Amino acid sequence: MRKIAFLIALLWVFPAGAVNISDVAVIIEEEEYYPPIFDVYPGLREEVPWIHLGIWPTPLQKLEAYGEAVGLPNLWLKNDGLSSDLYGGNKLRKLEFLLADAKAKGYKTLIASGAVGTNSGLATCIHARRLGIKTILLTSDQPNAQYARDNMLLDLYFGAKMVYAPSDMDIFSQYVQQYITNSLKEPSYLIFMGATCPLSCIGWANAAFELKEQVEEGLMAEPDYIFLALGSMGTAAGLHVGCKLAGLKTEVIPIPITEPSDARLYALLIAATNLYMKMRDPSVPFIGVNPSEITFPKEHIGKEYAMFTPEGCEAVRMMMELEGVHLDGTYTGKAMAGAVDWLKKNHQEDKVSLFINTKNAVDLRYLTQDLDYHDLPRGYWKYFEEPIQQEDQKLEEYLASYLGEPQVDPSVEAHIREMPPISWPEDDVPVYSSAPWIIKGIMDFISTWFALPW
Ligand SMILES: Cc1ncc(COP(=O)(O)O)c(C=O)c1O
């Protein structure tokens, strides 16, 4: 089994068609900030596309009040919700690599997917807009929730082309359909669920090097454990690779929030990311990963993806009340409940534990106030006409007094003013003009994801 996994990983990351990163390199030269992983592995800086979109490093804080309330005296938070003053959260570290790749290769449109409330899809369409790249967003059904409504309207606001594809099968067929029809008009770059692939995972490997610098500055002690939500696995897999490469003793414990979640697939993604990096900079060592040694507490998923659990909602309420940090019911609430539960069950209460907040912290609700859901395709209307799930209803009522009325945000406005205009190609664009992009797009997709040798 391990041999087969290794072979697949090898196919995945075999160095592919030369990535032309010269356009991106121009942008990099003007930057004062470089990911610290590039200092340690300069070969990556040469070979891997990257563009500066976020605010780094993200802050650390000790969760004094929450930690005391749940009996964990050494619980810390790294708040990646604050990774941007436009739209933060965990996707930004991935997008700095993926969007740089898409831009360097000349793509005008991305095709991304997720559930209707996808944070990843929203982050993609917002930050791609900053680079003048449009997003086609393929989205499937999920349990109804207020954040899903907000995100759908924000997708609309930031100019995504929304395609309702109820099931996973529909998403797959829409990928094929949208890719072919759109590539006939202009170059289209494929991004799968959660924006996860070996290239984007480097963003989270870098986060471990960032954390190491913060530890060396004395901002916190080296953590024994890091906890975070696990969806498409890229965030945790990248962190795992980064912690090993940075020489941290820290064990990364991902808390799965959806099925199917499998420690073997997670290990494969870790191996693939590691190998992808080594192919681009031979000084990157192999870290080795054994699925049976990975801690993977799966009992916090609840009924299904995005169906809130009472424990997760309690974690959201307590974090808001005691720390003023806004977690969510789909990912971070469940992950925090899982972290507390694991530390207590395993009698590790005194260990230094770090929780990563992966949820965006910028309140964009004010942008959606005048939007009408009828401007979304028909399939989405039911999310605005049917009630949200009960746990979320209660949570929203509780959070309302903390969040207050939506307010205009000057930094968000400044970003929006700077966004280049976008336009979708006319339907009568002559198809033959860009037909070669169909082949190029598929080859680039394979090189970014599976990296076959061309
Ligand atoms: C808020 C939040 N946390 C965690 C995750 C999981 O990250 P990953 O898909 O990299 O496992 C997501 C994914 O969309 C997310 O939106």
C-alpha cells in the first residue's frame, strides 16, 4: 500500500512544464516581505510563483479567559482571520501561490468549486479580482446557514459567475462543461475544492517558519501541539510539512469537519507537498510520514459537513464572549471543541497548545445589504426562502449583540477602489482564436496538481 501511495505521490509532483514565473518575479522584487521559507530554501524562491496578498505575520495571543474557563492554562491562538484587511482566513496563504501561478501563466479566469457557502471560493474570487482575474464558482448543496447566504451574496458582489451544481457529480460535469466552453473564449485555470494542491500547501508550510520566527522572538513558547480544522486537508498538511522542515517539536493535530477524511490521504498530501518542494529545491529534506502515527480525531464532524454541533456552537459563543474572537459553526467551532476535548481526554492540559483561527475576521456584511438574492441563479433562491438550521438560528441571535450593525469598512473600500475592472468575453468571440488554451489549461492543471513530465 505504501509503495503504491509513494508512486502516486511521485506522479503527482514530477517536475512539469517550465513554469514561467518571470511576470510574478517582477512583483516579488518590489516587495519588502518574503515568506521566511524562501530564506531557508532559496531554490523555492527561484522556482515557485508567489505574490504578496496578505498581512504577515499573523498575530499570536494567549487565550487567558477561554483557557481558564475550559481548564487549559497554556492555550494560544494564531489568528489567521486577520491575514488580510479585505478578506482573511486560511485560504490567503494558499492563494498567494496559486494566484501567482495563474497570473504568471496568463490566465484570465479561474474555475473554482465548493459548497454554496464556500469560504474558499469567496476568498478566491475576492483576491483574484485584485489581480484582474475572474472566477467561475461551481457550488453544491449544504445545510442552510446565515454565513452561506452572506457568502453567496458576496460572491455576486465581487463579480463571480455562479453556477449551481447540487451534487458532487454535478460539480464534476460542470467542471468539464464550464472549462470547455470558457476556454474556447479565454484561458481558464482550474482550482479544486479548498484550493488545495501541493503548490498551495507551501503557503502553509511557510506558516510554520513564520511561527518559528515568532517563537524565537519570544512571543510564545514552542508549542507542543497545533490544532486546526481539516476540510480539503491542505492547510494542515502544509503546516505538518512546515513544522518538520522548520525543526519544531510541534505535533499538528487536524480536526476533521467533513467526510470523507482519511489519515492515509492526508499523509499522501503531506508526502506530495514535500516531494513537490524537493523537486524544486533539492536542499529540502524528505520528512517521511507514517499514517498510523498521525493523530486524527474524527468524532467532531457531527451529522454532516456544515451541520452545526452543540459543542461547536458552545465554543463559538465562549470564544466570542471571553476573547472577542469570532469562530464559526462549520469549521473553527468544531475544531476548537475537538481540540479542548482531545487535550483533556489525553491529560495534556498543561501542554503549550496553539489553535489556528482559519476563519476570515473582516466583516463584509455591509456590502450585501442592498443586494437581492433574485440576482443569483434560481437554484440558490431556496437558501434565502427556507429557514437556516436551528443551531445557527440560536447562534446568530447570540452573536448579534457582539457583532452589532454592519458598518462600512474604510480599508475594504480602499481595496475595492483599487480593483481593476473585469469583463466577461462576449458569446460571439471566435472560438478558434483561443482553442489551444484548452490543451494548455489541462497540461497546466496536471502540472500544478499531478505534475506529469511535460
Ligand atoms: C474557515 C475554514 N477553516 C478551515 C478550512 C479547512 O481548510 P482546508 O480545506 O485547507 O483543510 C476551511 C476550508 O474552506 C475554512 O473555510
